[in-house]
Amino acid sequence: MNAILPKYSGLRELFSMIVVMERGATPDQIQHMVQRVESLGLKSHVIHGTERTVIAAIGEKRSETKEALASGPGVEDVVPILAPYKVASREVKKEPTQVVVGSLKVGAGAVGIIAGPCSVESEEQILKTAHAVKNAGATALRGGAFKPRTSPYSFQGMKEDGLKLLALAREQTGLAIVTEVMSTEDVELVARYADVLQVGARNMQNYRLLEAVGQARKPVLLKRGPSATMDELLLAAEYILNEGNPDVMLCERGIRTFEAHTRFTLPLASVPYLHHKTHLPIVVDPSHGTGHTYLVPDMAAASIAAGADGLILEVHPDPEQAMSDGYQSLNLPQFVETMAKCRAVAAALGRTI
Amino acid sequence: MNAILPKYSGLRELFSMIVVMERGATPDQIQHMVQRVESLGLKSHVIHGTERTVIAAIGEKRSETKEALASGPGVEDVVPILAPYKVASREVKKEPTQVVVGSLKVGAGAVGIIAGPCSVESEEQILKTAHAVKNAGATALRGGAFKPRTSPYSFQGMKEDGLKLLALAREQTGLAIVTEVMSTEDVELVARYADVLQVGARNMQNYRLLEAVGQARKPVLLKRGPSATMDELLLAAEYILNEGNPDVMLCERGIRTFEAHTRFTLPLASVPYLHHKTHLPIVVDPSHGTGHTYLVPDMAAASIAAGADGLILEVHPDPEQAMSDGYQSLNLPQFVETMAKCRAVAAALGRTI
Amino acid sequence: MNAILPKYSGLRELFSMIVVMERGATPDQIQHMVQRVESLGLKSHVIHGTERTVIAAIGEKRSETKEALASGPGVEDVVPILAPYKVASREVKKEPTQVVVGSLKVGAGAVGIIAGPCSVESEEQILKTAHAVKNAGATALRGGAFKPRTSPYSFQGMKEDGLKLLALAREQTGLAIVTEVMSTEDVELVARYADVLQVGARNMQNYRLLEAVGQARKPVLLKRGPSATMDELLLAAEYILNEGNPDVMLCERGIRTFEAHTRFTLPLASVPYLHHKTHLPIVVDPSHGTGHTYLVPDMAAASIAAGADGLILEVHPDPEQAMSDGYQSLNLPQFVETMAKCRAVAAALGRTI
Amino acid sequence: MNAILPKYSGLRELFSMIVVMERGATPDQIQHMVQRVESLGLKSHVIHGTERTVIAAIGEKRSETKEALASGPGVEDVVPILAPYKVASREVKKEPTQVVVGSLKVGAGAVGIIAGPCSVESEEQILKTAHAVKNAGATALRGGAFKPRTSPYSFQGMKEDGLKLLALAREQTGLAIVTEVMSTEDVELVARYADVLQVGARNMQNYRLLEAVGQARKPVLLKRGPSATMDELLLAAEYILNEGNPDVMLCERGIRTFEAHTRFTLPLASVPYLHHKTHLPIVVDPSHGTGHTYLVPDMAAASIAAGADGLILEVHPDPEQAMSDGYQSLNLPQFVETMAKCRAVAAALGRTI
């Protein structure tokens, strides 16, 4: 694990924005806005165009600046110029972050493969899966013990019994354990068994949970919410980083769009985009991202080609009998085939799985 | 408040689904799927079409049925026929639910108006707003004490001090208090001061929080997540209802789409749709739903015309100085004007605000 | 009809944009971009911030400016400040445009009601509908003669025979005729019979067709494409206006989002937004916007409350027998009831249908 | 080119659908719907569930069947079971279609690379690009002569002069020419010069144009509209196929979603999905699909890994001076590097570029 980060002082976030005045804005309105900008501790530059006036506001700001200016008199729009996140940014840390925990290494050239069932269901199921994915080349084991389910009537997971089975699987295989934590109350319990705390897509903006996993001394896999923008994802990471925890892996798992032939739409351009903006490693989840087993192998290979630092894949020894997500799980031979594809693509691009 | 609901038995959820076999599915595969359907305790009806075979599976099921069938051999698709929610459904309770708490009455013909600032900022601010919105016809006061913020560097709310100010405002004006609870740990504290517990859009699928507010004996305002489907919203309500709490108000506050000229897209057809599907009352939030003050009055009136049982509106005595969301807040004269519009539309349609 | 517009000179489009340099941009890169800005005939203002430099580019520009600057060395982003449309803009023409043709008056306080079947199917069907909607208060008759259909195997319309029946219906009822034109080849033919040429959502960016209807001397109803932004809609209108045709009505008919419980998502905030940006009148289509008959009456009333200058509604004497779109058509009693609702809301807000 | 297809008889489209009756549907309503189903020439199977009745309707149908049934009395929903396209379907033709024209071969194992500028701008520009992309391994040249532009004030292309320059480039390099046709009037002209007729995303549902290119004896590259579903894309292809033209290449070029950090969202799962559903080859456009040069190489490689049969890439010798789309164009060294990546990935997966 990387060293603990110092707490970032939000008061010094640097920012610029452009206040666009309406076409008929009066000199008084412009003067008023200049004073507002300066009262926020920013420098103002007034630019008189042929048709309208814009005020550039530059300096160190609190995050409310945009909101504070947008409702001023005669203001048409406020356009922010810089990204609102800081610690996650490439501008602050140029070299890529590598997260290493037990058998799992993700980022900075290392490609980690996290595989396992949606839910831990029984000792036999999880051990059989763990050995099989280990043999096929996985470097970590996933498995849900606490399950967030859309319906209150669905199977909610084996809870602590599931965590114990995951720990047993680690003992037998040496695989690092990745499992979801759904609530601040459970962080301590889950952290006792897991190597990586997963924050699920539904909880990406559960800020209390982000703070809690930020305080835990365990790496975090942060899944993108299905309607989260890149800025929102990076600001969610910032909540964790800002508690001193540097070991954050971002996970693209698909967004909600009008497409109905897949469970979600998997927008792989996130991978090179995020590599451009942040030093944090990027993992892709083609199982949730497509929702259909037959689409997973090709999209796993495509994720690697797009530059992913890791994959998280649902694998089940008998998907037809799975208690959740069977329709998007690979069986063991399919996982072996997927690994072969991914390994070939990674090698072709000079990386190793 | 309505009477406590008995816990619903998930084991008896009734459902039907259609298993569509692939075109070349073999008799063995069809036979296998028939057995699978029956092993799940469902009745099967095989229909041989000119080109392919479908199996209708009907009966009482566990929610995993679809998933259990979708990965079978030769299966092309599984199409569910009935909605997955139950207690929230019109089929279970025909007459509309009315939520009544203090000054606030929502549903079954009553239109409630919840107004106030995004954040509680000071005693002066909240009292001034409370008196003003009361005089203009609001029937409840909103105000955030715990604020979920996209950035960790933004103002996070006054917390318990804010709750105390809200209670003071209730004392002076008689207005019921609506305020957000962000975490299970805070439910007891917030419930001590508030009349209605608001679950924010980012927490719509924070199932632990839903269970916790379900156990609290307070009405809940449940906001739709920006990428939630109607089924997901109703299943989130079902988590609360299923804990015995019958006083759930659904809130449409806009969804995330490609539109960038508004903060969110406010899809008002949710209102008549939900009235068709559920007995729960529907509140609309045109402030978050549009994100621009100048769009709020027309969209408030449109919400009433669409059949909304209530509105929740951001109102601030001086939006330019607001610590959050000033750009979408009405000032006091704008709120008075909005109320006039809404009252006229409600009257025209035979309802009263 | 309004007077013919003079052709707008694209060369004098006024614009500003902000070129945001990367954090480590060199003085040479900045100097290079200043020269690029000036070589495009714009004035440049360089602003050196604490962390990065931005260049404001202001003046009269060709539309390629943004593209020309965005690929420069050291450039992180180019942020346009002004809207790209011109003739459609409120800045150019403050007073609202009213389109008047025969019995139909839309905009500037007048609310037009365009009603009729999806497709013209027979003399009996169209005459019966025309008389009924006229009696209930419609001010124009819609009906498709050329039908754009998703599948080549669907009914494609009665073509010229349909146009003749529409003309007959106008003769009998005095209602203005609104009908779709799908192709430049048909503009002359359709214009011979119709009072308003409708450009369908699928053709909103069929620029040849826009130019052709711009040259026809008939008012145009321009439907928003299901993934069109407001700027794209207004630029499509600009294609028509720029050919000299001032009589353009914009039509909001729903956008494509992840919502599946409605056929499209009807974002009524478009109505006040467009009223703010353009002088052109706004018509709403709640039939396509929802796709379900039972949602149409409430959403029609909501459209009026949001400020719509007109409605276009699918009405069929026997929706169950309709050759297209029966599931979203009002029958005659439902249309009467919808009109009553809309009339009440309009009256409450000081407008008349 | 493949052999001309016989015209498909729409009257024999095979289909099944499930009519779901409302919970309280009466025996009369059920009986009525059974008669409706049979009057449409379908066989009906009534299934009485514990809570509601569904009617399976199976047989050969006209496409209006769903619409005809959905507005019946007591009907809650109609669920179609089979896809609405036919000739494009894998069920009709199992082996993949390969399109071969001059130097370009796409599909059935062959990967075609179509590269060139957004717009043809000058003889020097197009010849320089053509030679360079040829040398780097491209198998066809793209270049717009007729340009669909969002704004009427943007550069609209060199028209026939551009086509002549493309023909000259073919003469010098032997590369097949791919260029867009925007209007039925231009089909003959463009077909005189081009090897492949491109139908742009904005025209994907311009049915007259689809019919016209279906009648032209040239292969067609059909781009997906930014809000088109897979069914809509395949039905658009069906318009072309149904005119007898078998040489259709589908092109995924990104969809419109809430994501704003890319121009469009490029959903690569379309590639394996379409390979599963249709025999037609799939080309990907990472230039429009991302809108940023720096994202193109990784997404090009990812497209190949996902199984694409071809790429279409914007390449310009001097993107900063391009008259359109410079910000998403590769320069010549970037194209060489992209080709190397793609070739390596293709080889790793047993295909050749």
C-alpha cells in the first residue's frame, strides 16, 4: 500500500471561471459582478466584446464560487475552466499510482484480474471457483457477502459467513479478496476479512461511506455510478483520497443510456480519458457493463486494448444455478478462454497479465 | 400517519415470465427448461410457434427466477410480464394514500407545498424564509442540515445546529419540517427534529438507509435517483414500506440525459404514470429538475397540471448569497408569483393548494 | 404569413470563445495560439492565472473557429461563450413570432390545437375526425399521407390520395392542414395541398429538406429530433429561416433517454427555455412524447401550463383499428375531455385556446 | 459485390407476441382480444395465471400487429417476442457477409481500414493524405464532398469538385473511395465517382435515401444514428437490403448520452451484439465516437479487440488547419502509430489487417 496522504486543504483549490454577462447587461450590473468576484477573493479581468462583456475570475476559490456568481444580476452563464478535483489529478501527481495488495497488482503497467462469483453461496462454490480462477490466471478473488439488491425480496448475501468463506479461499489459494461494503457500520467488519473494499455503483455518492473507507487502511475499488460524470467519479475518489487513503482504483462498469440490448452501456473511452486526467488505475467490469455472458469475452479483450489496468469478472462454476447474476457470469471454460484472449491482447500491446 | 404495515412475505410474490427459446433450440433443451421452470415451483405452458418455441412460466416465485432461467441452454431471452413491486402497487391498494403530518397534507386530492432554502445557513435566514413561505401559502418548510455534496471541499451543512434552527422555525410558524437524512447513523438524530425524513436522489438505492427510515416512525420523502427507472423507484419505496412504514411520498426531481441546458431533465409524465401504478403520492421538485430559477415557475405550474400531489421548491431570501444552489432558488417575490400560478392551475383542475 | 427574411450573412456571426491552455503550456505555444486567434480575425486577450493561461478570443467569426483552435499545441479545451444561432435568437428579434395560416394561430399569446389521426386511412376516417376535432375546438387538422416508418414492411401512407382527402377535409371544416413532408422531391406536391409543412423528428437534420421547406412559401412545423440538443434544434430552424421563410414553429415531441415506461421522455422545460432563447413559437406533442393514450390528457394540460403556444395531438375515431400509433391516440370523447382540461388551464393562466 | 437480393415479402414476416391483460380484465375483454388476435391471422393461446391472463399470439403477421393490439380493452401491455427485421438476420443467413469493392474487403475475417480527412479541401490535401494512408496500410480512402453540417453557416463541402479529387486519388493510389451521400438527388452523381456510398448518422432514418442507395448498385456504409436502437439500425439496413442491395456495412459511431467529456459515447458492445444478430459486417468510427484525437488510437485498438470488421478514421496532414473536425483527426504519424496498434491486436486475435 502507498503512504498515507496528508489532508488536502479545500480552501486553496485553484480555479478560474468566466462570467458571461447578458447582451444588455448594464454598467452597474457589470460593476456589481466585478465586486462580487473580488469579494470572493478572486482577481477579475473584464473583457468588453463587440456584443457582450465577459468577466474572467481567476485565483484560489472555495467550491461555491460558481454557484455564488451564477445568480447575479445580468449574468447569463458561468463557465468553469478548471476541473474541480485536485488530489486525483494528473496535474498534482504525474506518475501513475500502482495499487498492490497481496497477490493483486493494478496500475503502472500491471494488469490485475479479479474474478469470482457475484455472491458467495457456499463453501464448495467459492472454493471451487477460487481454485479454478487462480489456475486460469486470476490475481484476486471477488465474491459478494453483503449484496445490494434492487428488490427487498431478493437474496441479500451470506454476510459475515460469506466473509469467512472468502478468507478461507484466500488461505487455500493465496488470492487477495475483493468484496463490497454497503454501509459505514460494516466497514470495520468487512475490512477485517477483505483485502480490497469495493464501493458499489449505487453507493458512489454515499459520502459517509466514502469517508469511512477513506479512513480504513485498505485499498478501495470505487465503481462508477450508472449516471455519474467523470468529474463526479473523480470527486468521489477525492472524498476517499482526502481522508488519507491513497489506494483507490476506479472501476468503469457501464452507464445507463437508452440502449436496452445490453444491461448497461460500457463506454470504454473512459479508460484513456481517465488515464489522461488522473494517476489512479482504471479497472473495467465487462460483466455488469454488458449483462450478457456471450458479450463478456470480446469486451474483456477490448478493455485491455483500451488500456485498462485491471478487469473484474463474474465467474461461476454453474451459472444456471447462481443465486444472482447468472446470466452475465462466465463458466469456468469461458473464463479460461477469456483469459487467453486478454493475455494475447495485453502481450501484443507490451503489457503482461 | 397511516397504520403500520405488516411485513410482506417475499416468498409469495406472484409473477409470470416468458422464456423465449432460440430458433434452433433442441427438444432436449426445451425439456430441460420446462423442468427448470417447474423446479422453481412455477407452472409451465409450452407454446410451439411456426419458428420458435416459448415457455410461459406462471405462478408464485422468488425474485431470482428471471436470473435463474436466463442462462439456461438454448434460451434467447426471458421476458417478465408483471411488475416486481407489490406493496406499493395499485393492484394491492386501490385508493390513493394520503400522507398527513402537522401542517402538511399530500395526496388523495391534497396538494402540499414544501418550500425553503437548500441549506440552513443561519437563524435569521431560516426564520425569515419560514415566515415568508408560510405567508405565501407553503404548508411545510424544507432546509438541509446534512448536505450531500459532490465535492468534499464544499459546504457540508450545519448538522445538528441546523436541525435545531429548523425546529425553532416550526415553533414560530407551525410549518412541518422536511429535511434530508444521509446515513443510518443520523436517522435517530434527524427524526428527533424533523417531521418528514428526506432520502436524497444519491441515496435512493442505499438500502440500509431505506430500511432505517422504514423502521423510523416518520413519513419519508423518497427522491428518484437520476438514472432510476420507475420499477427501481417503486422497489426502493418497497424497502421502506416493507419495514412497516406506510407513509412514503415519491419525488420526481429529474433524470440525467444528454440535455445540458437544464441541470437535469424533468420528465413530468412520471406523475400520471406513477398515479396509474401506485397508490403513493407524487411530489415534484422543479428546482433540481431544471437547475435554473427562471424555469421554475412554469415547471411548477406544469407539475400541478400533470397531477402532482405536492411540490418541493428551493426558496432563499437572497439567492445570490446562498451557500448552495442559489442559481436555482426562487427569491421571495418569485415564490409568491409561483404560488399564484400554481394555485390558479390547481383551481382550474378542481384541486386546492 | 410573416414577411420574407433577408438571407443572413454567415460571415458576420459574432462569437467569443475561451482557449484554455494546458497547465504546462510553453510561452511559444501561447504565442502560437494568440497568432492563430488573430489570423482568424478575432481579438485576443491573454489572461495569466496562477496555474494556467487562458486566451479570450472575441469578435466576428466563421463557425469553424472552435474547431480550428481546438487542435492547437498546448490547448486543453476551447469553451464557446455565445450561442451559434442567430436569426432564431431573441437577441436579434425581441418580440415573439406569431404564425397565422387559415384557421391556425400559434404564438404571441395564441394557442393553436392541431389534432387528427397519425395516418390518413380513408375518406370516412379523416372526415369524421376532422368534423369531431373541429367541434371540440381544434384549430388545425393533422394527418399523415407520407409516413416515415421504422420498418420497411409497415404501412407507408396513402401519399397523394391522402393529401387529397386532407384538402377535402379542409374544404368541409375550414381547418388548416398540417402534414409531413419526408423528401425534397415531395415538397412541391405536399405544399400544393397543405397549409403547414411538417418536418419529422427523423428528418430534423436532413439539411436538404430544411433548405427546401425554407424555400417553399408555407409555414413549417419543425419537430425536435429525439437526440437533438436545443442548439441543434435552433440551428435546424436557422437553416429554414436563412432561406427567407420566417414562419417556423418548433415542436417538442420527446427525447430518447433510458426511460422505457414511456415511448420517449417529454422534457417540458424546453418550453420556457426556448421562450427565453428564441422568438419562435413552441408546440408540444404529448402523443409521441408519452406513447400511451392514458398519459396524454395530463401531459397536454401540463404543456399548456409550461407555456406551450400549441399542441399537436393524435386523435382517431377508433384507435383499436388505427393503421399506426393507435396505442397513443385519443378517441373522440378523450379528445373532448383533454380540450376541456387544456382550456381550463389556459384560462387560469390568462391565455385562450 | 454480392448477388442482388430478391425483394422480401413483408406479408410473411413471422412474429409472436404476448398480450398481457390487466388484472381485473373481464372474460368479455379476454374474448374480444382473442378474436382480435385471430382476425389478424394469428393463432391465440390463452393462459390463465393465478393473478392475470395472458394471450400468446403466434404466426405470420403484418408489422402493425403490436399497435393494433395495444389499444384493446383491458390490455395492459403487448410484449413482442421476435425481432422485427428479417433479411439482415442471422436466422435467415448464418454465414457472415463479406463486402468487397476494389481495394476494400470487410467482414468474414477481413478487416478493412478506411482513412482520410473529414472534408476534401484541395487536391494537395487529398492526394497527400491518400498516399500517406495507403503507405501506412489503409485499404480505402474516406473524404467528404457533401457535408451535413449542424450550422448553415459552416463549410458545406466541395461537392462535385470534391468527388473528382477523390476519383483522382483513387487513380493514383488504387484505394477504394468511401464518401457520403446526403440526398436522393445526389445518389446518381455520387455513385458515379464513389466505390462505397456512406449514409450519415443524421440520415439513418431518411427512408427515401435508404431506398435510393438500395437501388444503386454500390456497397453502402450505414452509420448508426446517435439515438438509434439496434433494432432501428437493423431495420434501416433492411430498407436497403429489401431493395435488392446485399452489400451493407453497419457502422457504430457513438450514441448520445449524458457523457460530455467525449463527443459521443462509443458503445463497443454493439460489435459482438451485432455479430450475434446479423450477418452484416460491422465497422467502427472511433473519431466521431470519441471526438478527441488523443482517445482515437486506444479506441481503435479496442474496436478491433471487440471484433470489428473495419475502422473508419479521420486523418489529416495538418489537423490544426482542417476545415472541419480537426480536433478529432489523427495526423499522419498518429495514424501510423494507430495502425501498428491495431495490427498487433488483430494478429493477437488471429485476424489480419
